[in-house]
Amino acid sequence: MSVASVIVDVAAKQTDRAFDYAIPDKWKGIIVPGMRVVVPFGPRKVQGFVVALKEEAEVKRVKPIADLLDLTPVLTPELLEIGHWLTEKTLCFMISAFQVMLPAAMKAKYDKELSLLSKEAYEQLHEQVKPFFQSRSSLKWSEVEKTAAAPAFHRDIQKGLIEVVYVVKNKGNKKTAKGVKLNQSLEEIQQFMSELNKQAEKQKQVLSFMLNRNEEVAIKEIAEDLQITSAPIKALINKGLLAETEIEIYRDPYQDRYFTPSKPFQLTDEQAEAIAPILQDIEENLHDVFLMYGVTGSGKTEVYLQSIDQVLKKGKEAIMLVPEISLTPQMVKRFKERFGSKVAVLHSGLSTGEKYDEWRKIQRKEVSVVVGARSAVFAPFENLGLLIIDEEHETSYKQEENPRYHARDVAIYRGQHHQCPVILGSATPTLESFARAQKGVYKLLTLKQRMNKSSMPSVDIVDMREELRSGNRSMFSTMLFEKMKDRLEKGEQIVLFLNKRGHSSFVMCRDCGYVPTCEHCEISLTYHRYQNKLKCHYCGHEEHVHTECPECHSEHIRFFGSGTQKVEEELTKVLPEARVVRMDVDTTSRKGAHEKLLNKFASGEAQILLGTQMIAKGLDFPNVTLVGVLTADTMLNLPDFRASEKTFQLLTQVSGRAGRHKLPGEVVIQTYTPEHYSIQLASQHDYDAFYKHEMEIRKMHKYPPFFYLALVTVSHENIAKVVSVTDKISQYLRQKLSPQTTILGPVASPIAKIKDRYRYQCMLKYKLEPSLIPLLKYILERYQAEMQKENLTITIDLNPYSMM
DNA sequence: AGCACGCCGACT
DNA sequence: GTCGGCGTGCTC
């Protein structure tokens, strides 16, 4: 095998295929598919992934591989195969599919460097170039690029005085420490020890320590253990008895923490019944997809933990996905307590280096459980025994950039490959999953009871229009306010939920209804109190706050909608005795802030936890007896066919925070549309009725799970161009697709303009379209030239989750 | 994506 | 006649 097929790190249609390279003799038999290499590509060097080996190249002339980056493949054969599958399913480039499977630290950085060919060449350099090389012989092109000397450099490069070198950097990476290992045979060392000078007691200690361990040990560790300095160790290195080594050390984000080991709990009858078929699958190496539908607080996590335990006993590995937002310290703790150092954790809170280290632990098989967000589904395990997706309905499992994959699909694909079970867990399953369970495609496991036999909290719906009519203009209804006062007196705790991030709200003229919008994006500006400015959340554009309406010159400019910050201010006014913890993107962005705030609430130091989405899931505080949802309908009015489903899910999740233990819980939902079925049914904890009602609507409007969706979005600076392209695409598809398929559009996207680019879309609803993928591929090919030259973009999202 | 090659307008 | 503009096409 002397030729390697390589996918190069150039994300473009024309380079989206394998290129053949000769394997230099020194790497023959060493290079295997899945390794990263550096290859010459045109005049430069790029990183690439070896995808196959072969005897003969397809082309006459092949260049040799320039460098080898890995000693063991970073992509297993399975992952390589998944890459191909992803490319097909999501219409992404091969290189993007591979890149998404690896930690960011492994992505190549490129540098273009200039170096002087010889000392003699210096004199011949252009006068403008000379100063750059005065004290050195090489420099980065980026230093020169923007200066006036750039043309002169070009000339000297042409003359052959300066050489251009392309450097591929493998950034970040391993953190190492200096270590030592024994460098001579046992006999020689014992011989040496007996001859050692009596004064050299410390050296003797070191040697016997090393003989004991018989492996490489960090110098620091020896010094600490034996209470000595590194001097005697250095002496032994000099005498040749020990050899210096580099030991890879891991940055462990949880190293300072102690986790009390926990034992499996006794399962309830219901839990035992649910886990039985899972354990059976694990035992018999069978693949099934289980939908575990369990109400909030029904103990799904314990079922996960015990299933994983079983997998580990069989010597296999498990992946558990959780939504980024619920990857809280509480969740991590439960896993660390149960599985100790067998767990790797992957989430966005880690630094690039930490993520890389966690990934390395997986690759080196030092852990057998991974808990992580979406991309952890690609963990390079080779002996998977179980995949779990907790909170299956969460939209964060769908990646909104290329490759636009859904972690659930990847998990099921891997489950089939490894012949192992996949568990999807939720208190509010997506209609897609629940429908599949009804049809028997997935196996349904139900947990109807809460673990502590506590009943579901009672829910009151408050009509905020009524409140307004009766003169209450505050954001707390009379009922919620009374209940809050009551809890504070009793010393119980309250969770307040507001579906509005940050401290911002929009602005409107009360006289003419004018709302300031961004001039680059078609979206209303939000008010940031901190800087007293109006900001666009899409492009960052800022404006001063108007004191007068630019339309009607009225001075009645008001701020509408309340962000968490405003609510916090209001709370301190009306309930000055209450201590409030506010949790949103602004207060949790700092590392460790999340945990700190939660601890403050858990310890009882604060009585009210006020927050956005991030407090809706997974939190479990025994003393919380009241949950308030300040505005339940903000989500309901989004232009998204899943709006009702999302509202139902959110209300159910939030309500689930109350009364999980001995004390009974109450929930108050404030809304302007109390009659809406998703609010009504959420208040009755009636998922089944919601499912039936929503399914009717989906069927009527031809939405999933009855139909598949595909969304084509076109964007360009010129609106006429956008409309015409979208129109042509729609026409083409109408002509080619079956009459059973609905083609909507071209219509303007819900956000019709972002960063001065207009956006139009075309939506397909289909049941069976075997030729859809090739047709969409053809469209991308047809417009490829325009996409490259004119900055036209066409994005295709199969099974979209966001309609924006 | 980058970069080289190549074919046309405004300068010494 | 040359420098440099960016259209075109290739990268194993």
C-alpha cells in the first residue's frame, strides 16, 4: 500500500473529494485510514484526513505526504463511515463532517512564513524589504501583508531571494510534564545502589521508589512523595541511571473536587419494569431504540445510571448526551459519584485544551463513559454498549450550522452499527419520537410516578389581561405576589421563570406604535440598560436611545417587555426582604459562575431563583414549593410550527421544578392567552391530550411527523437577486418533485434581512422523495459559480428545527 | 479556499 | 512597452 487517499482541509465544492498522495517509505505500514497528515496542495500545505489506502494512484503524478500528525488514527473506521453518511444526509462537505467529530484543538491553523534564502541574498533585497530581515531570517506574512512593502516583497519572492513557507500548526494540544524512567536493568541498578556513597541517601530513595513503580513518573511527583528537591533526580539522570521523558498530563477541570462515591438506589417497581428490556438488550447485544417517557422527577437518571453500570460490567462503553444547558454541576456530580474516573465530560464550558484532554482520555480508552453535549455523540469509542439522549426533545441536539445533523440520528446510526440499545428520554417527547413509539418503531417505556410519591404540582393560570383591567400593571399578578409573600414567610423557596434573556426589552412609541428596528437586519432593536443603548442581537449594531419618536415626534417612547434584570429590580422594590439569585447569560458567562449561583440558592442563602431557559431543566431543590412563569406566551407567537410544542415542553419542564420532595408544589403561570391548549394542557400535566391535539394540527397542515421538511434559504445583498434565485429553485423543484409534495415559497424568511443580506426561503413538505437529495445537490452545483463569485449563499437544511 | 495563469486598460 | 486589474481554472 503505497498510496493514500486524503480529504484535504479546504471546504469547497471543487475540493470535496479524495486526493491521492504517495506514502514515503518511512511511513509505509504506519499510515492507516483515520490519521491526520499534512500534504502539499497546489503551492501550499494543508492538513488532511487519510480515508483509504491503495496500491495505485488514480492519477499519473502524485506528491508525497509531507507530514504525519498522528501515531494512532483519530477517526475510527466507524467514524470515517459516519462521515460519509453525514455528507449524504446533510449535504455538507466531507471535511466538515470529519472536523465536527474532533475537538477544536485538532483543527489545523495555517501560517504563511517568509524566509531569506541566504545571507548573500540580503544585499540584493529591495530597500523596503531589507528592514524586515535586518535582525532575523524569517517572519510571518501577516506582518507584511497590510504594509506598503507588500509589492516589493512580491518582487523579491519572484527573484528567488525570499522563500515562501507554508506552515501547518497543530495548535493547543498536549500539556506535558518532565518525568523520568529507569534507564538500566534491574541488576545494574541494584549493583549501583550498593556501591553508592553513604551521603547519597536521597539518590538511593529515588531509585528504590522507581524500582517500586517500574514506570515513568513525573519528577514533581517523586519530589513531593519523597520530600526532596529535584537535585538527586537530576544527578541520577546525569549518571545515566534514569532517562528523562515527557509525560502527558491532563487538565482536569474537576481535579480539585471530591466526589463521594454513590451506590445504585433501589429501583421502584416502575423503574425496574422500564429497565428490564434495556438490560436484556445490553445482555444480548441487541439494538432497539427505547423512548423513555417519564414525568419530571420520575427518576429517569437512575435508570440511565444503572443501565450504564450494566454496560461497564460487560466491558463496554456508554455515551450519554444531555442538552448543553442542563450539563450542570449537579448532573456532572451524579456521574462522577457513580463512575468516578471512568467518566469524561465534554461541554462548552471547558477550554479548548480541557476539551482536548477529555477527548484524549476517550481515545486512549482510559474512560468508558462520556457525558456531553451534542458533539459527544461522536466520541471515538469502539465497543459501544449504550447511547442515551436525555431530554430528547431539546432543540440543541440539532446543529444549526454545517453539518446540520441531529445527534439523535447519529446516535441511532451508531446504535445499529454496534448492535446496542439507544435510550431517548423525556417528560415531553417530541411528537416525532412519540409517534414512532406509537407505531412500534421505538419501544415505549413509561414512568408515570414521581420518585418520592409526590404528586404533580397544582397549576394556576392567571390571565394577565384581567390583571391589567383591574389595574395591576406590575409584572406580578396578585395571585403570584400573594403566594410569593406566603413562601417567604414560611421560609420556603421560589423559582421564577422568564423566557427573556438578558436585561433587554424592545422600545415602542405609545402614540404611533413605531418600533426602532436595525438598519442592517429586519429585527427590532433591544434596549440594554447597562450601556443605555439600543442593540441589534443579530449584527451588533448600536444606536442611541430615542427621546423623541422619529415618526410622529411624540415623547411617549416606552420600553416594553421585561428582561430578567428588570424583574430583579422590581423584586427588590416589592419584596425588599427577599434575596434573589438571577441566572441568565449575563450572570453565568464567567467560568464557575453557574455553580456559584446555584450553591447560593441551594444553601438557602437566597430565597428566589430568577432565570431564563437555563433554570428550566434538571435542577432539583427540595425546598422549592412555588414556581412562577412570568410570561408563558412569548414563545407561542414565534413563526414556527413547533411553537405550541415548545411552549408545552417548557411549561412542563418548569413546573417540574416544584414540589419534587416532601413539600407539595404549586405553579403559577401568567399569560395573555390563557385559553391556548398548550398552556391549558401543560397546566393539567396532560401530555397525552396535548399529543393528540397537536397531532391533528400537524396532520392538517402537513407538518412532521406526518411529513418531512426541507428548507432552502437563499441570501444575498440584492433583494431582486434573492427573489429570482429562490423563485428559480422553487420552480425547478415543483417541476421535478412529485405532486404529493408541497412546495412553499419563495417567501421572505422570518428574519428577512440579517447584516444587510436579504433572505428568502422555500420550504418542502414531503413524504417520499427518493430523488430529493440528488436534486438538491444539483441545485448547489448549478449555483456554485454564483455562490463563489457573487457572495450568494444557499443553505439547505433537511429536517430543520429553526425556521428562521 | 488560495493561488497562478492569463488577457486587457493606464502609466513611465 | 510594462504594471497590475480581477476573471478562470486547478489543486493528487
